[in-house]
Amino acid sequence: MTTPIEFAAANESTDTETSPWTQPRKSTYEDLILKTEYAERQLRFAVGQNWMRIVPALASSVHGWMLPLHVLNFEGGRFCHPRTLKRNAKSVYDHAYAWAKEHAPEGLYSKTNKSGIRLLTDPMCVFWTLIEQDGKQVARLVVASGYDGSRGGAPGLGWKIWQHCRERDETGKLIADVTGEEAGVLICVEKNQPKGAQYPSYTLRLGRQPRPMADLLAQMDAEEIASLRPLEEVARELTEEEQWACLARTMAPETVKLIRASLNR
């Protein structure tokens, strides 16, 4: 008796002109916003509709359902400014900015010097959400831009979500209690990526039926539920030495040495 042979379904991803010996390039971008143990939980929106349930603020957290982030960039990555978690905390970037303002202001980024070094923070945010995967609810972290559009250009996704959750009707009441424990509804983030466009665009809309958290938690594995920690526990805080290393990838290492020496006088 001949054993039937089953062949794999055709896969367009393998039908390319790339040599089979060619190794896909790994991204070298270092996104240091989240702690290592939470980085894999960052939600990557798929093109099309992404329905999700925003997780209400946890009782054990000192923050609301969304944590505002102050993000610094370096060549090939980004990280949270210490004041994200500690009010009035300083970063080595603050020292570098003050030094450059005094000694080399022409090298700093400005409206008239777009190619200058940018040492200021960008507004971002992070929040927990539940999304369905393989018939189960899983916990994911949304990290998105908090830019409000005030300096031109489109507002960031994080800002748009924040505003959408606060929309009110003609009587001044919330259109939907998006983040409520019992009455909260799903929110849809639809990602559009037209061919040739450098960046995707997003449109938002709200569901109509309440999706109580208790019902969604009942569909989750214990590991997923346990992962829901206060937002202040998911953001990564770099040490000063780590920040100096990032700065040395933004400014000339010789300049960084001068800045460090000026602080020790």
C-alpha cells in the first residue's frame, strides 16, 4: 500500500527571486522603551481592522489607563527619559543640551537647522489592551505617538486614541465609556498602508456593545492575566551609563567626553 504524500500549500512568500541562501536582514533598531520581559507584548497593528479592548487603570497603579512617555532618540534606537517615571528627573541629554546651547548652539536641531542634533523628547504613550488571537484574548501593549499635531502634520495614533476616548455628545456626556470596567466598548484601529506611502495612516471607530472586562478575562489563560502589571512596571529606565552610551551614538564621542568632564568640575 502506497502512503499518500501531502504537499504544503503554495506560499507566495517563498516565491521570490531571492536566493535560498540569502539570510533575511535583522533589524538593528534598539527600541528600549519597554522592559525586556514586556517588549514581546508590544502590539503590532496589522493592515486592516484591529478591534481591541482598552484595559482600565489597575487599582495598584499610580497612573490612569494610559502612561505618557517622554522619549529620547539616538542613532538606531530610542528610550524613555527618566522623568517618565520620576517627576523632575534629569537625563544626560539635558546636560548635553545645556552644554551645546552654551558652546555649540549652531549644531542643535531647530526650525532653521533641520539637520542639527535633536536632544529633546518626543511625546509618546503606552497602555494595555486585550485583543483576540486564535480564539483567545491576549494582553498586549500599545506604544504610540502622543504628538498632538500642533506643530503641523498629522496627530500621532496615541493622541488620536486619547481624544477618541474623550469625545462627548451635544449634552456634554461621553459618547462611549471606552475604558470603563463594565460598560467599556471595543475600539477599532484601522491601519491603511497605500502602496508607495512611507507611513501608514489610521482611522478609529468605536463599537456599540459593552464588553465587560470580566467576560474577556474569562477567555484568557492565567499567564496572560498575570502579565497585566501596572504601567509603571513595564517602562524601562536606563542607567546613567546606558544613557551616556546612547548619547555617544547621537553626538561625537569626543564631545560627550567634554560634556562629562564639565559636570565633574
